[in-house]
Amino acid sequence: MKAAVFYGKHDIKVEEVPMPQVGERDVLIKVEACGICGTDVHIYEGDKGAAACTPPTILGHEFSGVVEAAGKLVTGIRAGERVSVDPNHYCGNCAYCRDGIAHFCEHMTGYGTTVNGGFAQYCSVDERQVYRLGKHTSFEQGAMTEPLACCLHGIDMCGVQPGSHVAVIGGGMIGLLMVQLSKLSGAASVVLLEPVEGKRDMGRRMGADLCINPIGTDVGKLLAEQGISRLDTVIECVGNVNTIRQAIDLAGKKSVVMMFGLTKPDDELKIRPFEIFEKEIELKSSYINPYTQKRALDLIDSGQVDVKSMICETAGLGELAGILSSPERRSKGKYVISPWI
């Protein structure tokens, strides 16, 4: 089969590789769509993502497709069914799994990070990691289930309530998902801070009540002029220490700051503890997608969350390295890889 193999920093090659083996509890998936994620960019740049990646590995953890074959002990899924994949498989036996926080599993298998993933024509995964796509969900939408599932875990931790005032920093796909989830949670107002005009326009279509270009703008003053005297929640979706600092500055008293964007592993943030104390801010972060995959699928299939509008292009495996290496291309929106183009 054809696959894009990651060999190290800035080194991905599209090659013919052997078909994956299918264990007795595995299913073989013909991959139809696989999203390019910020974690893939981090790994491509030589940094650690959410999990350690040891080359050579086939990346790609946001994927959907059709079940081609099933191992002899598989009972819950059949060949021909359309599915998406939760890429994080927990062992169930370590202390974290037994304590109910399995997303910190000591022996986690990460499809597309620790083992081969979806930037290939076929991928073999444990049957417990596959979820049927709804009848209204395309393969491209199904590939977006994992990022939405991660956002659901983060929004759960934020505690957004009906009547809350929320600011989202960053209008990429994750930020736009957070805008939608905040509105679904009942936020009275959602403010999007994003310097790119096209992303602000998309934010308005996704439900943001106010979209601000933060460059050269006194955001706090502008919010006050709009009648927003206090932000209950600020969700940082950029992964930059400067925008995390901005989130802390904007947060109101007794507010939650969610540091959702993934920074580089060695980035450091200077914080004055007295400021956190004085405003009684809760600093939170969110790690992957524990038990939120089905909820994400249902939100997509019901039309409650729009993931389709954020997809700017479907490209072939041969374009993967170029997209990963180009911030300019990625700024246009979400890219999806089809290994059959």
C-alpha cells in the first residue's frame, strides 16, 4: 500500500509499504480521509506532541474510512461499515486506568503517534477504537471527530454555563469549535480574538457575537464598551506563551483560563502568582479526548456542530510534507488528506 512515512524532523517520504497485519481483535480500515493536526506539525518539526513518536512511523490520528476486514474475535463491527477512529487506546490495567483517568494511561497506544496511523491507504486498529459514522456524516466530517472530541473534554473542564461570557483566542479550527461549543453550552456572549480577517468572518458564521483583531487593539476597553465587564472563561487555542499571557490578563475575577493550545515543550511562561491570587483565576489545561468520541460523532451527525465549513482542501499524500512545512498554507483552514488521490 501507499503511505507517508515519518523518518525524523522535516523528513516524510511517500512510499510503498507492506499492508498492516490484522490481529484477532483488530479491524482493517481503508482510510478515506485523515486530517492534518497541530500535533502532526509539532512532530514534523521535531518536537514532542501529545505522545512520543519514534520514527519510522506513519502519522495521522484524525481519520475515518471503511472496514475492509475484521479479526476472528471481532464481534462489534463488520466489513463494509463506515467508521471513525479514536486514536488513543488505553491498557485498562495501569494505575491511571484503574483510577478513572485512563487518558494518562502508562501504556497507551496512539494510532498515528506511537504506532502507524492514517496517512496511509490502510490502517489496522483495535475494534474498540472504531465508531460508526452517522448516516448524515461524510468521511471528511468523520475525520474531524477526534479534534471535536478533544474540544469537548476541554469545554467540559471550563464549566461554561448559560449566561456565561466567553472569549476564545485563536480562530483556527480548534478555536472555531470552541466558539460553537461555548454557544451550545449557553454562553450569553462569545468573543473571538483573531488577527486574520477571513478567520474572523468564519467565526461570525460559527456564532461568535464579537470578533476582534487583537493587533493594536485595547481588547479590555473594547469589551467594556460592548457591555462585557467580566469574562467568565478565556480559552486559549493558539499554543503561544504571549496569547496565554493575554488570556490571563483578560480573565475576570473568579474566571477560568483554559490553556488549550499546545506550546512547544520547552516554552516557559512568566506568571506573577499574586495576580492569580488577586483575581482567583483557575488555570486549566486539557489533555486529549477521554470518552468523548461518541458525543462528538453525535454532534456532527445532528448538525449541532459544523466541521465541514472549516475544511479548506482535500489533498493527496504527496502534498503532506508541503502542508506541514507551510504555515501560510495551513492558515487558510483545515487540510484533509485522502490517500487515494
